[in-house]
Amino acid sequence: MMLHKADVVIVGGGLMGSAAAFFLRQRGQSVILLERDQIGQYASGVNFGNVRRQGRFLGQLELANRSWALWRRLPELIDDDLEFIASGHMRVCYREDEIPELEAYAAAPEAAQLDLKIYRGAELHERFPFLGPEVKGGSYAPHDGHANPRLAAPAFARAARRLGARIEEQTEVADVQKVGGEFTVTTTDGRQFSAERLLITAGAWGQKLSEQFGEPVPLDTHGPQMAVTEPVPYALPTVIGVYTKIPEEVIYFRQIPRGNIIIGGGYRSKPDMLNRRAYVEPRSILNQMDQMRRLLPGVGNLNIIRVWSGIEGYLPDSLPVMGPSGNVDGLYYAFGFCGHGFQLGPGVGDVMAELISTGSTSTSIEPFSIRRFASSAEQRTTEQRSRAS
Amino acid sequence: MATARIVIVGAGPAGIRCAETLLAAGLKPILIDENRRDGGQIYRRQPEGFTRDYVTLYGTEAAKAKDLHQSFDRLRGQIDYRPDTLVWNLTPGQLCCVSQGKHSTVDYDALILCTGATDRLMPTEGWQLAGTYSLGGAQIALKSQAVSIGHRVVFMGSGPLLYLVASQYVKAGASVAAVLDTSPRIKRIGALPKLLARPGLLFTGMKLLAQLYRAKIPVHLGINPLQVLGDAASGVSGVRISMAKGETLTIDCDAVALGYHLRPETQLADLAGCRMRFDEASSQWWLAVDEAGRTSVSGVYAAGDGSKIRGADAAEHAGRLVAMALLEDLQQPVNIGLRDEQRHALAVMDQFRLGLAQAFPWPAAQAKALPDSAIVCRCEMISAGELRRTVSEKGACEVNRAKAFSRVGMGRCQGRYCSQAGAEVIAAAAGVSVQQVGRQRGQAPVKPLSMLTEEVSP
């Protein structure tokens, strides 16, 4: 049997894996990327397309800032613009008592680079006259924006391939073994790939592999609920999202220069993991219509022409798994980005490439370590043992 | 399951015959139809207050239209008929409907999809200009509103509908500049043995052609469309074609009706998870159904052109047959004689439809020859060149991937009018068969859904 060798094997060709492949090649590492279906087919290709930093966990902003700097280097970086526009992002709320929360976020030292500005009352409705009367306040992030998720992962994969990465689509991993210092990955079509370092970027399927190495994580899957309207003249460059604690009120939209308005938020659906397909729940669309009429009253007579979903991996604390394995040398993870990985993608790829090729990274990723689940995993094992006995 | 909730979607020939058969067996179906009146596309009824007679409206099909309408009028009061209602999405056991801006759900135990067909289109350079219609669209304008799509109309494409609609226009007194068929005469001769399965229908077709000749309408066979001429400001001003012998011909007109027979409306079946199959004869994806119309999903059935393109007569038989399949599945008695009659009729029609596919072939080669500048996706205005680049530069060799990269099929029509031609362009650029590039996955809503849609409390 032919054995294909590289410095790094990456399992999972979403945005994280594709970007990591690209940055690893930039650092001179040889790379094989294995993707079961097509590059960027699941969470990476179907998300809303928010290139948004504000509102994130403050401990994630350093990583988001690093990623933002890379977004700014498009199209030169990968010879593709991904339809990225730094259009500004507005996070609005319906209640006066939520404004201090937006203010506190804006004042946090971690958010300094975002240059957030709080709007309220007359100033808010003068600056954003299209917003509904129920909107009471908002936090404006002038440098955030949006891009086309369908293009991103494939573009990074093509750029990586141009730099010499080997990208294998329709290649499903059957088995991973570590013998001595080397990982050997066997695929369902019987091929073998080996490397001293292995990066798992398998999104909603990431825990299947981490579990094999004794690091189970409580990953759950959800389908985002997206809709798009017919095109109308381009008038709403700012991405708008609602800040609220009520799930049905969560709605966000962006208009693209060709005119369509893309809408997401509200309920999520349960993906069909057997057939690897996720559907939009009809109630999600009806709820989105309700919420959009409230947020953007002028949207009324537009038509929804298409809806879609995908498969995203979520962890209970809404933070990803990212960093080295706690158990196995040479094993790295970057998966489970909980519906907010798109903006982070280039930064995650860059950080993982740095970590894998130098052994450390200058960007803090400690909060995302898989070790945060280790104690509960040990507990579960103990419980299972006590149940068994 | 005597109280099974049976829902039929579509009140054309298949849906009406299905409802009639179920009613005769004592079952009372819900019949949901997007149109304001029954009859489907082919037997579309004119709006209330219009007074054209059957022969004027339906020509050679008048008797069948009248019979179907009368059947419907008899059963209308006995079933739960819901016109002007779009089924825009479904989940297992439940349909999502919208009618006049109000949303409601309808639960079902058995679903029978009689969703019909729409025009199968192949782009020609310039076909995005105002004044280019599909053959079906041209027919709707005439049947429903008694208007012609232009002062001087060219009919271009292939298939029986080309001649039917052109002759209906002539009969209505419209000015028909030419009928241009991409299929050469030799194909028709080759298909004769199969077409003779239905000598009556073959004769009707020849009568239509004779009517066109009598009216001195130029009819050219074996042509190749080169361009729809005109400009964005004033729309269509003519068509340029190459003739069978190679010379170029320009015909002045202010409207073009274009079409290459039909494609099935399978969105709901697709959303229900029904399996599809590639039909070699017509070179397109059809719903996979058994002889009686059972899909791969239990409780979901289909009949008529929405599952197999066999025309209106076949749809009536298939509607009855699918109703009997459901009755069998519900352990209800079935009239075996009547069932076998439908089967035999359909076998003959299957033979005939193979003849039609041979006589009027889908012009796949045109997609390969389309200039890069020609628009493939009219909704999103994506050119053949842009689509080809997703293959050559981005490695997309599958239609959903090419759609994700190029937006072909993402617009208002949801790929109805561009995805088949788009698949041919992709296949030609990738050097593989059109079957290999797959088919566009169905996505809700089945038709555009207004943001003003509001839920009604049940």
C-alpha cells in the first residue's frame, strides 16, 4: 500500500482546515488536507457571513483582531477578495436597560481596537433612519463587516494548493493510529497518510476524533437558519444584529451590493447527521419575518427567495476547542466554533500554523483548550465505572 | 386508517382525476392548488367573467378540457378544495401553505403531488431581453388574459408545445412571424414507429402543422438559434438563426416564445426527501416512482408531469392510478378492471413519450456552443463564461458547487429556468456527462414568499 507522508495531516476541509493548510505552507511545512465531502460544505459554507468582532467573548478578541488584520489583507493574501466589505456592524437592542451592557462591552480594554460607539435616542434614528421605533440603542463597530462564506474555504484551499498543499476531497477518514512518533490516517478507500503532527479541524464531527484520543467533548450540533430576499437597490451597507437574551428576538441581516438582503437568527434546527443534511424549520422563517418587520419595517413587501441551513458544532460554553491536545504529543484541534467561526477562520489558520510549526503562539488561545473538558470527562469515566460495579 | 388525512397538491388533470377516484371510494381529500381556478396549466380556466368558448380557448383539446372542468365542478362541493394556496415548504406530515398573505399548516397522512411541469429552457444569446417568454408563459397570456406576448411573435425551440402554442396564437388572430424548430425532420421520421403508438395524437400534431402551413407561417426545421436581437431599452427586435443548410437568417419580431418541451416540478418531492432518478431518454432528473406513483418516501405519492413528463392524457390516467395505489395501501378495495385500464393506457403513452423525446431532442450541444457572453441565469444575470470559470478556475464539477460559486440558480426562479442548461454548460466545461454533474438540490420556499406573510392561528 502506498503511504503518503507530510509534515502535517489535517482532517477536515472547512475554513479552519483550509486556512491552516495555507498558513502552514507559508511557513514551509508540507501539508495533506483530507476532506470527506467538498471543501467548505458544512458550517463554513452556509453561515451568515459576519466578519464581526463586537459581541464576542472578550477573551476571544485578541484572536479576532489577528484574524481581522488578515481579512484586511484580502485579496492580496490569497488572490481572492471573498466579497469582503468592512462595512461596519451595528448591534442594536430593544430595551433601555440593555444599553449599559453595550457600554460596558465598549469600555472593556480588550475591545479597544474595535472603536465602538454607542448610539441611542434621536442620534441613533438619525444615523440609522431605517431601524424600527422599538430599537432603543446600539453599538456601532466601524471596522467590522461581512463576506461571502460560500467562497471563503474553497479560496483558502485553492491558495494552499497553489503553494503546494495536497488537498484530497471525497476522502473519508476510517481510522487514525499513533505509533511511535507518527500518526497514520487510513481512509475508507484504503489509502494511508502519515505525519508527525495531526490537526483535527472536523467541525461538527471533531469530537469523534478527539474521543479516540481519550478527549471526549460534549459537542452538540445545530443547523443555522438563513434566508435571502430578492435584490433591491443597495442601501443598507451596515450589518445589523439584535442584542437580546430572548432567543426569538435574535435576528441579523446584511445587504450585499448586488441587492439581496441575507437574514439569519432565531430558532435553530436539528441536523440529520445520518444523511448530513440540515433543513430550515418553517417556524424559523415565519419568526424571522416577524422580527425583520420589527427591526426594519421597510422590508415588508420584499420576497424571501431561498432559505438554507447547514451543520454547526456547539459546545456548552459557546467557545471552540482550539489548541494542542492535552493527552497526545503532536495532536492539535480547532473545531466546534459554535456558529461564530467565520470571522475567526483566517486567524485560526494562522495561529494553528504558528503553533504547529514553532510550538507556541503569540495569541492567547488558552480559554479554548480541550483540557477544560478533561475533568468532566474523567468524572464521567469514574461514574461509568461506579455504575458498572 | 379510514380517517387518513389525504392531501393532493395541484388541481390539474392528474390532481382532479385523483380526487375523483378517491371520492368515488368514499375518501374526501384536501385538494390544494396554487392557481385561482382548476385545470392546471394545460386546461387553465379563464378568469370569471371571461366568455371565450372551449374551441377558441383550447382548440384541438377543447373536448378534454370541458370534460375535466365538468368533472371538477361535480366534485368541488364534496372535497376540501383550497385554491390560490401555495405549498411553499413541508416537513414530515405537515405542509406549509400561504394564501393571500396568510400562513397556515395542513397535516397529512398521505400526500399526492400533482405539481405538473414548467418549460424546459436552453439559453440563447440575448434571451434576457424584455420580450422573451417561455412557451408556457406565452400560452398563459393567451389562455388567461386573452393577450398576445407581442405584435409579431417568433416561436422557437422544439417539442409539441412549440406547435400547439403557435397554432393557438394563429387561431386567436395573433401575428406569428415564424416557427423555428431545432429538431431536424430526420429525427421525426426516426421516431415515427414510437409515435404511432398514439396515431390519434400524431394526427393532431400533423393537423397543427397543417394549420400553420395553411396560415402561411414560415416553419423551419433543424435550425440553430444564434441570437435574440435587440437592446435593453426597447427589448426584442428580432432573432438570428442558422438554417439547417448553414445560411444565416434574421427574422424581425418584438417577442419570442422559447421552449424545449417540459421539466417536472419536483421541489416539494425533493424537500420531502424523495429519491430522484436520471431519465436517459429526456436527459433530465425525474422523480423516482413505481408504476403506480409511489415515491421512495412512505406516504408520499406523485402523478402527472411532476413525476414523469408524459402529457395531459397520461396525467389523467396516472391520477386515477395513484389514487388506487393509495387505496391499496390503505387496504381499501380497488376496481381491478379500472386499474388495469389505466396501466395499459399509460404503457402506450410511455411508448409515445419516448417517440417525442426522440423526435424533439433536448439540444444539449447548444450549451457547449453558447458564447461566453451569453447569459445563462437570467435572475442573477450570470453568463456562460462566468459559469465556465467556476469549473476551469475553481474546480466546481458539480451543479450545487457551481451554484455556490457562481450564483447560477440562486435567484428568484430557484433554478427552474437555468439549472438544466447550467448543468449542460458545467458538464461540457468539465468534460463529463450531464448526469455526473448532478442536479440542483431543492430549497424552500418553492416560490418566493412575501415578508408580509403572517401566521393565522389555527
